[in-house]
Amino acid sequence: MKNQPHIKKLALLLVATGCTSPVIATSYQSWTQDAGSIGNYHAGRAAIAEDASTNFYNPAGLIRIHNQQLLAGGTPSTSDIRFRGTVATNTLGTGPQAVSAQGGTFSFLPYAHYAAPLADNLVFGLSVMTPFNSYTNYGLTSNAQYAATQSSIRVIDVAPSLGFAYNDKVAVGFGLDLEHARGEFDYSVTSAAPGSNTLTKNTGSSYGYGFHTGVLYSPTENTRLGFSFLSQVKHHLHGGSSNFSGPLANNAAGGTQYTNGLKINMTLPSTSTLSIFHTFNPTWDVMGTMIYSRWSVFNQLMMQNVAGISGGASNNLIIVTMPESYRSTWNYTLGANYHINEKWFIRAGAGFDETPSNNSFRNLQFPDSNQVALALGTHIQATPTIGFDVGWTHQFAQNTRINNLSQATGDQVTVTNGSINTSTDIYGLGLKWDIV
């Protein structure tokens, strides 16, 4: 098979879709890289290899793509994040205050995957998607603002890969992950004086590099086993800005106190995936996946050179440390496809996602808990070369607590205590185009 002249144009299209908005997920790991996988909650993702999205899930699966293919779409979602409890701030001097705050929102994440055979046993793939993202915003109307207002982490991954068939049963794949990360962590500082709330906005971005690899084993025509590995990526968000705006800025003279030397360091976990896919008959497929995420590398989130108040005076060199002490986690999923006819099939799935956070360090920025997910979707092959995917996943989060978490931001110390209740609805809309 020969490469086609469309590759450069389609690669540019993929890069252009990289703009995105964050969506809440377990911690900030996302399972929304294509609409089809949303329909069965990514069950079998390293073994299905039914379209170009396998480039990210398991690049070895690219060998099953026999012509140029473009997969593109988006995943709108809504999250409901409710905190009820108390927030105490030493600078107010009033003791714990009852708080009810809502931090969820609407967001939209685009994605694109492309595959092109280069030879009979070699296929190129390129993906642009968002493997890690999270967003919470509690606003400025409650005392929750002294712990957190807007917090977000967003990672855009550009992933070129190659899949190689060793023989008719074994294929291997390898790809690079070129990531751009952006983080924002905002909160308010106050005093006993009425109307003294002053907002600190902290933003930074960075580039990071990693790799993903995989193996696909097909013992029979109807059964596939897949294993894939996504490496950890270290991000050093440098060159960011910290703005301290309001009455307390500049030694209570007001205005904006500013520094562009903000630094934020964080490590994204490696992920190991084991999947199985089996076709029982022309009507039924079943699939399952286990995913291990090494979240133990994420011990704390530290911000350096933050603008605020320290030692009773304005200071642009404040260090803010948010302990996380994450633990490594497992994600389990099962799914099935029901083929109504040659052009239409139904997807379904369910799964359980462990939280990496724990009761001692859980915070409002990442109000995470164990989740159970149910999913439903469909694929319609409208023409021999054009297909459409629609998916929906609902994530039920276990109610959990923030237990008297103390956070120091310069002179202000905030203690948060209460319960967190979250749920998320994720929708997938996608187009598959076989370029023949």
C-alpha cells in the first residue's frame, strides 16, 4: 500500500483541533478521546482496533486500518460538583462559616485521529486529544473562594505513531506524546475589614514529552488481546503569571500586584492498559479492560513566586504547597456491542474508577472520589465511507469528605471541612471517514 497525498493536509487539520476546554474526571485523567469509546466507557480500548483512535489507545492496532481514515468529533459534558460544609480563615477572625458551593460547569473537548497505511505491514497514525483535564469554579459568592475559586489543568497531546505487523497474529506499535499543559489555580485573600476580598489568579503553561507503545495479539480471527503503556510526563509550568488584584494589593493601596515568574511543577502518571475483545457471532461482541495509573508520582502541587501577602506586607515570592499524596489506581470496564444489521450497532458499557486522592489531603481544587460509570452509544454507517458515532457516559461519584484540610497561602490559612457530591454526564459526537 502507498502513502497518499492527503497526509499533510489532514495532519494540519488535526493540529488545528487541539484547542480545548477542561472537563471533570477522576482526578484529572480523562476517558474522552473519541465518541465510540464513550459509548462503552472505553471497554476493550487496547484490543478493539476498529478505527484510527487505536493510535492513542494501542498503536499496534493501527495495522488493522487498511486505508486512510480520519476520525474527528467532540465530547460536550456537564458536571455537578457540590460542596457543603464549613470554611474557616484566620484573616477573617470569625471561626468556621457554613458554606454551600457549586463548582461544576459545561465544557467541550474536540479530538481527531488519523491513520494511513505506508506498506502492507506498516501504518502511520496521528492523534490530537486531551488525556488529562479538570475544571472547577466555585465563584466569588461564598467563603469557598478562600480555599479555591477557579482551578484547572488541561493537557493537549499530539501523538504520532507507527504500527507494525510482525506476522498475522502479532503486531507492535510505538509513538511519541508531545504535550502542552496549562494550569490555573485561583483563590481569594481577605481581612476583617468589610469589602477587602482580593483575588489571586495564577496561570502557567509548559511543554512535556513522553511515549506510548503497545502489543496486539490475535490468537483467532474473533479474539484480540491488547496491552499498551503510556509513559509518565513531567511538566514544569514556567513563565506564568500571578495577579493579586483588589483592596489588599500593593500593601493595601489597591490595584494589581503582579509577577510573571510563577512556577508550577507536576508529574502526570504512567498508564498501563490490558484489554480483550471477542466476537461471539455476527450479532454480539464483548470486551473488557483493566487500567493501572501510577498516580503515586503526584505527591504535591507546588506554586512558586505567587503574588500575595506574607509577613504582613506585599510579597511576590510566596510559595504555596498543596499536598496531594496520591495513590496509584485501577480502572475496570466491561462492554458489549449488539449488531442490529451491517450498518448499525449499539454499544453499552459499565465500569469502576478508583480515586487516587485520600481523606487526609482531598481539597476543593480536585474534589475527587471513587466513581461508577454506565455508558450507552451507537455507530451508524451512513455510506460505505462515512460513519457516525454517538455516545453517553454517566459517572456516579461516591459521596466523600474533605476533613479539616489546612491550606496556607502566605499569611492566610484556610481550613476546609465538609462533604463533596459530584456527578458527570459526558456525550460523544464523532465522524469516521474512510478515505478511499
